[in-house]
Amino acid sequence: MNYFLYIASGLSLAICQTTIVPRLPVVTHSFDLLLPWVIYIAAFRPVHETLPFVLFMGVLMDSLSGGPFGLFLTSYLWLFMAVRLTATVIRAENPLLLVFIIIAAVVGQNALFFAVLGTGDDDSNALAAGVRVVSEQIGWVLLVGPLFALAMRRTHRLSSRRHIRKPVDLQPGAEA
Amino acid sequence: MFSKKTVLILAGILLVTLNILLLAITIRRPAFYGLNRAMLAFAAPFQELASRSVTAAEAVWRDYFALVTAARENQALKRQLDQTLRQNTQYRELELENARLRELLSFKRSLPGAAIAAEIIGKDPSAWFRTVILDKGAADGVQRGLPAVTTRGVVGQIVEVSPHQSKLMLMIDRNSAADALIQRTRARGIVKGASSEECYLDYVLYEDEVRVGDEVVASGFDGVYPKGLLIGTVTAVNFQGSDFFKEVKITPAVDFDTLEDVLIILKAAPPPPAPPPAPRYSNTR
């Protein structure tokens, strides 16, 4: 069931990002909608269960993009590892913190893209374009990021509740 | 003197007599000393109040039912209007699509090779690249390297092909390049994308004449884009940066934001022989 949810949610976000979002008249440069998805599964789900899906979505996005193959894969993988490490020391359930992590992820992903591609003839133009793109993406994260954060927290709580088991010593008929 | 019974009988007879007398008088004179008017004046406000109250209650009752009916009717009409508007939008979309396809069809006849129309079904997920996914692939005869055009001009080049879809790199992608000419002066250069809404015409010699407003067309020397197809219009010419070349900015002829359909030229015309290199540039200004 979980696997189906991972794949369905990831695919929906990818399709939304490549077909619906570009048609919205107000959105010029949307942030990568799969970044919150990667953050959620990295922060709240087990590695062995989710890592294959992160890799799969990275490959899928690389296939849909015109960039060098592996850019999205790399960004997702690094983000996944960074969030796993961060989640060991901080409580990732805080919505504000989640929004901050999404912003950091957006900046990180664009920095990676810029590092790989931003070595063109006219660096000042590329840098200006990059700053514009990242600013707009951060603006969108500030607008819709809290919704993603709340959705993540809600999903996590529902999922945790589902997995709570009764302690053995409290079950009827069990000996202390 | 008289018993109580006798008094009552006498009083009754008196009352009846007075009554008959009064009737006899009032039959002849309807307005009896203005009493009826006074009573009328007294009762009228109450009557009016009662009457208005009943009328108001009737009106409320009637209006309520009328409103309920109107509200139901309104909802039904709104639904009908929504449906009609939706249908109208669909018809308008079909009409526009029809016009676009007709335009593409007539343009297709003017192209040097066979061409196939393809629809854009997805856009690049990254803001750094400008590619789109088309709904035609290898099964439809699409191959890597084929050019895509519209009636407005050059769109880009196929960079990846799957059985039923293909990826098209737009002219404005930073990895895109095409051999081009300034139509008016035949000055030659390479059109390169910048992943923004504009392109640059690189390697235009310093001494070549280029003006804002000049049209840039495909030269055909790259063997990809058919010669003469419009690429864009010069919007800026800068002289800084290089001793040999001008920096020419181009606004593409195609509006990539509203692009929906393209024509993929399946068999590109053989490239014309490239002109001999002309060693005519110098670093003197």
C-alpha cells in the first residue's frame, strides 16, 4: 500500500509540474514540486522502503528534462541524505522548519544546476537569471510551502497512528 | 308600585318602539348626525392596519413561494448557462485548434520535405532547460536531430526519441545552436539560446551591418533547419566585449510560452554547399 502511495504521489507531482503548472498564467518559474515529496519520505519514512522511489523519481525527472542526465537524480539523492542526517538531530515535524527545509532544498537544487551549467559565455547574465529564478521559486515556496508542510505532518501523523500497536503486556490474557 | 316583571316588559316595549322609530328615521336620512362617519374614522385605522397586515402576509407568502421558485429556476438556469459556456469554450478551442491545424497544413505544403504535426504534452520540469515533450515518436517516423517548425518560424530540434514520444529542444535552450543569416545583409552567425526568452546571434563579424529590427533566418548550412525559415528579429546590437564580433540579441519569432503544436520535418532538404570561408574580418575599427 505504501509503495503504491509513494509512486502515485510522486508521479502525480511530476505530471502536475510538467503539464499543469506551466499552463498557469501566474507561474513563470515554479519550484520542483518533488522536493517536498523527497523531504517528506526522507524525514518520516524508512530508508529501505523509500530510497528506490527517490532514485526512480530522479531518473523519471531526468528523462523529462532537457538537462544532462543525472542532475535531478543527484539533487534528490543529496537532499534525501541531507534530510536523513538533519532529522537525526532536529524535530522535522515543525511546519516552519519544514518550509525552511524546502527553501534550503530549492536553493540547493538550483545551486547544483547552476554549478553544472552556469559556466557559459556570459556569467553575469546567467547569474542574474539564476537569482531571478531562485527568488521566484522561493516566493512560491513561501506561498504554498506551508500547505505542503501541513500535508506532510498530517500524513505522518495518520501513518504513525496506523502503525501503533498495543503493548504486549496490556493485551487481554497476557501475563505480566 | 310596579312589580319587577312589569318594569321589564315596559322597558322591552320601549326599546322595541325606539328601535322601530330609529329605523324609520334612518331609512329616510342615511347619515345620522355624523355618527357613522365618526365610527368609520375610528375603525378605519384598525381596518387599514389589519388589511395591510393581511396583504403583507399574503405578499410575504406569495413572494416566498415566488422566491423559492425563482431560486430553483435560477439554479437551473445557472447550470444551463455553465453548460453552455463550457460548450462554447470547447467549440472555441476546437475552432482555434482547427485554425492552427489549417495554418500548419498549408505551411506543411510549402516545406521542402515531408512533415508531421505533433502536439506538446509536457514541458521541462526545470527552469534551467527549455525542452518540451511531443506526442509523436519513432513509430511516427520521428528521429533524433529532426527540426521542428511552426508557421511563425523555427522552433527547435528533436534530441531524444521514444517509440511514441519525443523530446524537443527549443531554440531558446542554452544548448541550442543554429546557423543563421541576417536576411537583409546576409551576415552570418550562430544563433544560440540562453534559456531565457531571447537568443543571441554569435560570431557576427564586427564589420557586418546589423540593425535593430533586422530579421534573422536559418541559413540551412547546418543541415538541420531548412534555409530561409524565420528565426527571429534583432532587438539589440552591442559592440563591447570582443574585437572581432558583435553581440546581437534576438527575440525569437515563435512565442514559446503559448506554443501548442509544431511540425516536425521528417526529411530535411539536403544542405546547400557551404560558402567558402571569407577572411574579411580585421581588428581595426
